[in-house]
Amino acid sequence: MTVPAYNSFAQWYSNGHLAHYVRTMKSAGGIIHLLEASQPAGDMSDPAVPDLVLYQDLHGGSRVSGDMGGGRFDVRSEKGSFFLSAPRFANTVLVDDAHELRSLSFPLAQWQPVLDEAADGRFSLDYQKLSMGAFASPTIRLAVRNLWALCDEEGAPSRLLAQAAGCEILAELCRLGGTPFTSAKGGLAPWTERRCLELLRERLSEDISLDELAAEAQLSPFHFARMFKQSVGEPPRVYLTRLRMEKACELLAQTDLPVTEIAQEVGYSSNQVLARVFIKHQRMSPSDYRRVVRDPARPSISLRAHSALEGRQ
């Protein structure tokens, strides 16, 4: 039997024999593919794909054996533990119990130039160490949880958000593998910081990428993301969401634009997406916010609510 060739992990899980176990699949501009699946016990092997694939066991307790590119292993997984599959390696994985997993696949065609630049042209991962069964990482677990939360809110995260999260996860994988990236020293130069913040505001409605911002600063995306956080006090993805919320509040308070148009103005694909993000950050819907800050019949309520919202921004 001829094994079909798959151009990506996402294509394999869309068309291979495990496809019917998939519950959720999202792609962020081809930068990261995210998948959630509920699978039975048995052979869960995957063919060779040109992607670096990170799996997370959501519940743990299963015995997992096989080879994912680092040699044979036989382990009992724990809740939230990770497994890493090397690119271009046909892994063999046997699981003795039904399980739920999340996976993130990083197409190396997209990531290799970024990784090489961050590592001064010497990027490599120690698969003998990282692909030898389950491992734990609070840093990666938090990044994955945040990325999934963004998917729940936005449908699929923007390129900037996905790439920033990917940088964080891959940097931690390199650290765990014993080949950490050279640390970026200090923050952004003042003129660079001003220009990048201006660019984010000017292109708030667009799907701007981390690459574009890093190019303005003449830095690699990895180094830019870390230096941006040092200068601004929060990661680019967090700052972008805050800008969008501030602009949405301004438009709701000062214009009669429909919520659908406001969503597009601040970079969200629909009013439903804006509503999910808005409720999370402002504790009320966009329509309720507009009524609270503009209803002349309830000035005391308006002032208190608006003041509270302004304080959280």
C-alpha cells in the first residue's frame, strides 16, 4: 500500500483516516495550525509532514509508546503534558486509552527563516531530548491556553497574535532543548517604539503581522517581540487587543456607526467576534456600553460605568 504524501499536518488531519476524530481545526494565516481531537485507544501514528508538531494531552493517564523522532519511548502521560514530533518523520504512536489532545503544527517553510535569524543562522532542536516522550512546561502550557482562548474569541487569531504566540512557544522549546536563543538586550530605541505604535494604530483594521513590525525595527520577530515587551510593558498581542478595545469604546461613545462597521474598523471579522472580545475585557456588550455612556436619562450610572471602564483600559 502506498502511503499518501501530505504537504502539512493540517492536510493529513483533514484528509487522513483520523479526520473524523477532529473536533476543532483552525489556521492562523498559515502560520500555525491548531487542532483539537477526541481519539480512541490504538494506533495514532502520523505520516511524515514538513511541520514541527506539538501535542498536548488534555487529561493524561494514558500509556503512550512509540517513536516521534528522538528514539523509542514508553511513558504514562500526565494531564497537560506535551509530546513533540520531529518534522519529516513518520512517527509511530500507540495509546492504550481514549484521550483528548490539542496540537499545534508549525510549517517550517514559514518558520525556518525566522528561527535561523533568531539563532544567528544556527537554529536546531535537540529531538533526542525533546521527542523522547512526555515533558512539562508551564510557559508553553500558558501560551497554548492563551492561544486557544483567542481562537474561542476570534475564530482564528490574527497573524500578529499567532506569530507572537509561536515565537514564545518555539523559544521555550529551544531553551528546554539546551539551545536557547541569544537574549535581546534592552528595549526598543525610542524612535522605533514610536513608529511601531503608530503603525499599529494606523493599521488597526488590518491583519498586520509581527514580521512587518519587526522589519520597521530592523530586528528578527523573536527579538522584536521580547524588546517590545521590555519597552511597552506588555507583549505585542496584548497591546494590540488593548488598542482595539480603546478604539471600539471611542467609536461606540462618539459615533452612530453600526457595531458591525465598528468591528471592521478595529480589525475583527464580525460583530459577533467583537462582542465576545468586548464582553471579556469590558464586562458588557458593545451595545450595552453605548447605552451606558450615552444615555442622558441615567447620567450617574453612565459616569460610574464609563469611569470604571476607562480605569481598566
